[in-house]
Amino acid sequence: MMGELRLPVVLGALMVALIIALSSIAARAEEAGTGHYIPGATSSFIDMLPDRDTSTFVYANAFTYYEGSSGASKDLEFGGLLTANAKGTVYSDTSVFLYQAPWKILGGQYAAQLIVPYFWLKVQGDVKLSGRRLTPSVHKEDTANGFGDIEMFPVMMGWKSGDFKWQGQFGVYAPSGTFNKGDLANIGRNYWTFEPSAAISWLSSKIGLEVSHCLCRL
């Protein structure tokens, strides 16, 4: 019932709404046509904060495979090199460290998180010799592996009401991965990214149906 909502729950919902509003700001173009976020990632109730009122530590590990190509009609920039027919293959193993504190703020649980990825990367394409579109090119292929850009979540807040859970968080990508100008395969992005995000999940305790959604600033 709306009349039964307590002030902390309302404030928590307003915080999530504010993060969603910030997430609507358009992001600038990224190198190689991608950002820190890798397309194909999913969201479900497992991404929500633990449903506990006590101090909690969580470790998770995720392995990801991603492959993509640009085609002959689109030139992309890799390490400062204008490249056509680009094709990339990425394998990553990511460790997630999350700590949820036992205290509450505005009626919600506070948590912090650290995400550390390790990448195996292969990129190939036709590099334009003069850096312009209508010029001769040479085929180039690079590989790289190592720890990528670490993501930190200094602030994560989560709330729950019945079968509904919602949360807001602020992530920061640090340019800790290797980046070399002139290389097609670069583990790091060579810039900072600030990523406010919000999520909501409904997991029925009666029929087991689950609906979740996450909105992120790319």
C-alpha cells in the first residue's frame, strides 16, 4: 500500500530515479566503437545485493567470450590507427569482490565492490597507411593479454520491499590496463569512465517468476 511506505523506502526510490536520470546523458564516441561495457552482458536477480542485514563478503568469477567485426564499409580507430575490416576476439576471466556492511543508510544496505578482469585479446584489420579513409592499407594483426581496467564501486545501496529489490550504485573504471599507441590490441582504454547505474528486480516467492532490469551509463 502506498500509504504504508516509510520515508527511507521513498528516499531510496528517489535515489535510484536520480541515477537513471544521470544515465540518460549521452556518452561520447569510444575507441574501436566500444566502451568499457561489453555488449552481451546480462542482468538478473543474482546481480542484486545479498538479502542480508549482517556483514557479508562475496566472491564471484565470470568467464566471457566475445567476438565482433566492423566490415569493409566502416573504419574504426585502434590505438590511433584508422582500420577497416576490423575483427576482434576477446576472452576474459573476471573476479568480483563485494563487501556488504551490516549497517543501513536511508533504510538501504550499503556495499562496496571491486571488479578485476584478465583479458586475452586478438585484433586484426586493414590499417590505412596515411590515416585517411581513401588511401592504401596494410593488413595488421596484434595480440595481447593481461589485467584490464579495474572497476571500483565505492558506493552501492540496495533496498527491498516484499518480492521487489532495487538498488543504485556508482562505478569508476580506472585506466590500469596496458595501452600502447600504434597497437590494434590494447587491454586498457587509456581513460577513466564514471558509470552511475540502477537496477530493479522482482522474484516471486510464490511462482518463481523473475523480472530484472539494469540501466547503466555506457
